[in-house]
Amino acid sequence: MKTHALIPAIVLLISLAAPLAARGSITAVRALDVERMASPASLKAAQELMQATFAAAGSAPGFELQKLLIEKAGHCISSIIDAQHKQSLPVAEAQKLLVQNRELLGAILRHNQQIVADMQEQRLDSMQNTEAFFQSAAWQQPQHLISLAGYWQSWNGYYRALLMDSAASGRAELLEQARQGFSRAFIDFQEQSIVTRSLFGRMLCYKEAGRYDSAMQDADALLAMTSPSDALYVRCRYEQLVIAYQRGSCADVLKGVESFRNDIGPAGIPAAIAGGLKTLSVQCGIATIEEAEKKGGAEAARYRSVLQDLRALTAHEPARAPILYRFVSERPDVFAAMPVAEMGAVGNLALADHLFKKQHWQEAAERYAYVLATDEAVTKSRKDEILFYLACCECKLERWERASGLFSRLFKEYPASKHLAQAACYYYVAAAQGYHSNKTSEHHQRYIAASRRYLEKCADQQNACEARYQLGSHYLEQQREPEALKEFERIKPGSPRYLEARFHIVRSRVDAFERQHAGTAARSNAAHNSYRHVMQQIQDYAAAVERSKLSGKDQLRAYVGLMQARLLMHGPAPDHAGALKLLRSVSAAPDRQSALKAAGLRIECLQQLGASDEARQEIDAFIKKQTLASDSWMMLQETAARLYAASKELRRQQDSRVSDFAATALHIYSALAREAGRSSARAEFLEALNLRIAEIHRDENRLDAARALYEEQLARDETSADALYNLALIYEQQADWSQAASCWRKLTRGLQAGTPRWFEARRQTVIALKHLGDLKQACDYANMTLILHPDIADPETEQTFIRLRQELCGPGAAE
């Protein structure tokens, strides 16, 4: 039966113990399988049952019951100590259980001592035949119970003392009481097993009390009383060696260990004692080396021998690893010359820690790397620390990529490590250096991860400004503007990155104003308020730039000018003249991107001011003096797109300036198309540019010019959907329904059936056929569209085809 299964039954027996008859009580106690119990709850329940059973027996407990209770109490001692050795029972719990066990043994002992005392006082004087009485059960049984209870109480006291600190109050008294009890049992008992165990117990008490001569005398006597085949003999031989070690006789111990192994043989030595012998050998080996070192030093072979013994001991008993670590760390000069592989994980760790303290980074890194690569259980608890120190070594050696990789691994594999706060600071430095020396995507991602860790964990945030700036810039690249601005807002005035961070914040406000209020600013109170707020932010930023001690402020001044110009262009009362003045001051900006941005905005301002000829001259001058690098090309394309969008809006408003805006946009697109026609590198843009040019011609009612461009495009690519679509619209404007129908059919064949563009092409085909008078084919197109697509998603499209079918095919066409 398992121990935990006994607990409910034991508790039930305790509750029934008082009314049970003596025979029933004995049965309940006898059923306790104390030897198999390990949990505090089961042992406590068993003790409570035994105490209740003794109490229920009243003033006359039977001899058999008391003897059984004493034996079970003895088994309790063994179970308590065994569980404590196996670490399933905390020391404090073991102490409590031993105290409770002592109470039962003490109660039985006092009961029988009282019986003897009563007989001595009341019966011996009137007794005629005392010799017969002393041989009787009435006298012998309480005497036996006194001796037996005293014997087990001695063991109980000894183990209680053993669980206490050596200097604890009351320990010496417990050992002395246990020694006296063993001495009485040694005399009182005739049973050989109890006599020898009492002698053994007294020897252990002498040993723990530091009375080594007396302990040795008892050990010699015990060995004379037992044979080598007896387990107690083997244990006694081992305890003799322990006593010799405690006395400092290491030479005797080393000889004794060898003799012990030869005399007993491996098969006769229990595993626990075999481990103890290894420990003694190692401890004495260290002691002899220490003694030799006091006299000038030990031989190298002796160091190597003890090291190997220590490694073997540690492999079987990881708890002994500190002995090996200390042995090596106290002799770094001796072991540094030995091969790395010979030192093992613990030895190399001891040397690595020593080398780290001495700032010998390369040698320490080699040792740490070896330990990190091993899978020895004794170093697993320190793997995060080893990883941290190795990464620190790589930092000191300025091997930034290795260092940042190790720190990254530390954060990933050991999220609860106590070294993370300190590691975050080093990680940031390593990742930053690695990225600046090799700006790859991988290094950038690690730099950003390190920045996050730094801001989250590092207490000494001297580089917080830079970390927040990098993190904010990263968020901007990912189009996570709110998160970016949050980081930029945290950068304090006076920080090296403050002005750059504020620039991003202010520019964001300008962008937001343009998105929300451009075109409606004059009609919105919210826009007026927003305009004033953003302009104030720009002015504050400009003042901060001027107050700063930066040696080169031109680039930041250019940023200020651009932002002010944009706000003036899109404010409640657009001030293009004021914006143009600012933009001309930015034309010589040291930053190429600022200069390009200013050029595009200048062209837009000139156009808005009606100076279209001047705008086109600036475009021509810009194109001629530039090599049209990709950024220049993009600026012209974006400027043309803004002008063309403005022309669309002006056309919607029926503004007379529409053609002027369209002409300037056309001027840029035409220049870009010529460049694309000359340059193989930009040939891919030619189709899109020609389509846009054709679209402007069509908007301006220059249909022939637009038609020619679309036909040229189809000559190059007869499947061009954009060319077919726009050419079909021109044919419709020119009432060339045959060509329109042809274009719409071709477009339909090139599009995926069922898409919105496909339905539009089908509808326009039907309309073109209707204009041509081909009503039957127009009916077929409309009817077949509805048959093939009975579930058109867009209701308006569906109704359009239904109306066309009814109009062309008649009311009963659906049937």
C-alpha cells in the first residue's frame, strides 16, 4: 500500500482510538506500515494514532502494546531520517516529528519507571522471596520496556542533534543524553544486536561531540564484536575513517581507505559509503596538497590526480561541485597550464571566473565558451551567468557581432535571469556598434531589439536618448507613427538627439494638418485652431534650433523652412508668396532631400501664383542641370502628380486655371517621357508616362493626340488594359462606335470574368452595339451576362443589366 493511501485510514483510526478495546488498538497500531511512510502528514498521523492508542489504554497499558508502540516509534525515527536524507522532508518538519516521537517514548518510559518505583516502595519490603520476584514478569517487563524506550529515545535524541547546527543551543545536551542512554542499553540488554548498536550509537555521539579518543575506543570494541560480513562492521570501519579525517590524520585516512576497499571488496560496500570514501579521499587529497604547499609545493601529478578524483566525485554527486570549483580557483596558476578538455566544466568555470576578474578577456572567453558548450548537470544552474560573462568578454574584445548574438540568446533562453538588467546595457552597446560597422537588415533588427531591452531593463540609461531615437526611427520606417512619436516625445531637452526628435514630431503635425484640413482650412474653426497650434510648434522648434550650440544648423533651418512653407501653402488663407520666399532660402540646403523637396514645392507655389511660365522654366533648368538621379526623378513625378490632381479639382470646380495646371503637369510628364525614351534604365516607366500624357490630352479635349498615344501603346502591347479602356472612351467621345465596341470586347477578353472592371466593359460593349444598331447581339451580350452571373454582388450593376436586357430583348427575355 502506498503511503499517501494510508493517510485517510490513519486519520479515521485516530478518531476511533479512544473507544477501541486494547486488542483493537494493538491491531490498529500493528497495521501501520511506518517503514514505508515518507510524507510529513502520514508520519504525523501515525504518531498521533500511537499516542491516542497509548492514552486510550489508561493506567494499565499492556506489555505487548507498549513494546509494539516502542518498536513503531523506532521505525518512525528511521523513516523520518530517511525522508530527510532524500530531501522529501524539510529539516524543520523532521525536527517537529522527532520531538513528537520523543513524547510517546518519554510517556512510556515514565509510566514504567513509575511502576518500578511503586513496586520498590510498596512491595519489596514485605516480600519473602525477592529473587523469585525479580525473575517474574511483573518486574522484568517494565524493566525491559524502560531499557527499550531509553534505547530508542537515545537514537531519537542523536538524530535531533544531528539535524541541528553544530553551535546550536541544546545540541550538546541532546548528545550527552543520547550517549548516557546508549551506555545504559549497552549494559541492560542481553540481545547482541541491541548491544552492538548501542555501542555504535555511543561511538557516534562521541564523534559528534568531538571526543574522538572515546569514539575510537568504542569503534575498536565494536569491530571486535562483529565480523566483516556484518553491515554494522562495514559502517563502523567507515566511521573510523571519518573520525580520523576530523582529527586531521589525512595520511592515515588515505591508507585506511585503500585498506578498507581491499578488505571489504566493492560488492560489500554500500553505495552511500562508497560515495563517502570518494569524498574522504578527495578531501584528504586536498589536505595533503595544502600541507605540501605550505612546505613549498606539491607535484603536478598530485594536482592532476586530485582533480580527476574531484571530477569523478562531482559527476556522481553534483552537490560536491563547489569543492572542485574552490580547489581550482584557489590554484589558477597550477591549472591554467592544463588542457581545457582535462579541466572539465566546473574546473574551466573556476578558471574562467578568475581570468574574468583579472580582465584577461580572451582566455576567459575561451573557458566560458567551453563550459557553455558542455552539457554537464553541475553547471546548468549557472548557464545564464556563463552566457552573460562570455558576452561581456566579447564586448571587451570589441567583437560586437558575437557579443550581441550572445546577449540576444540570453534574453531569449533565460527570461528570468538576474543578469538581464546589466546585460541590457551591454547588449545595447554591442548591437549599436555592430550595426554601425555593418548596416545590414539583420544587424538593424538586433539593434532595435537591443534598444527595447535597454529602455525596459537597464537602470543606468545614459544612452536612453539615442535608444529612443533609434526605436522611434524604426517605428517610422514601419509606418507605426504613433509609437514613433511616443518615443520621440520622451527624449528630453538637452539630449543630443532632442532637435532631431522634435523635427519628427513637428513634421508629423504638419503632415496631419495637410491630411485633415487641406482644401477646407478656410471653412473650419478646428482647422484654424490646428493651424495656429502647428505654426507655434514650428516657431518653437526654430527657436530651439537657434539656441542650440550645434556647429552646423543649416540643415535644421532647411527643415524649418520646408515645414513653414508647407503650412503656409495649405493654411486657412494659403500664402503661396510667403511660402515661395521661404522655399527660395532652402534652395541651397546642405541636405539633398531638403533641396529636392523645396524645388518641388517652389514649382507648385509658382503655379498657384499664376507664374506658370516661370514654373516651367524652373522645371527645365532643374532638368538640364541635374543628372536625374532616382530621387530627382521621384520629385518631378510627385510634383507632376500634385499639379495634375489640382487640375482635376479645378476642372470639377469649373475654374479657369485648369488648363494652365494641366499644361504644367504635361510639361513635366513629357520631359520625363523623353528621358525614359532615351534611357534603358527608365524604359519601364515610359508606358505609364504616355498613358498619363494621353489622359491629360483627353481631359483637355485633345482627343486626336490622346488617341494617337493610346494606339501607339497598343501597337507595342495589344493587351494593355489601360490603353484599351481609355481608347474605348475616346472612340465613344468621337462617336466611333464600331471601334469602341472592338476595344471593349478586347478589354473584356483580357479581364477576369466577374470583376467590376469586366462588368463595366461588358456594359459598354452592349451600349456600343446598341448605338451600332446591332440590337440582337447587344441583347445576347446583356442576357448572357445575367445567365452566366446570376448573383452579381453589386445591386446597381445587376439592375443596369436587367434594364438593358428588358430594353433590348423585350419583357419576356428573362424566360
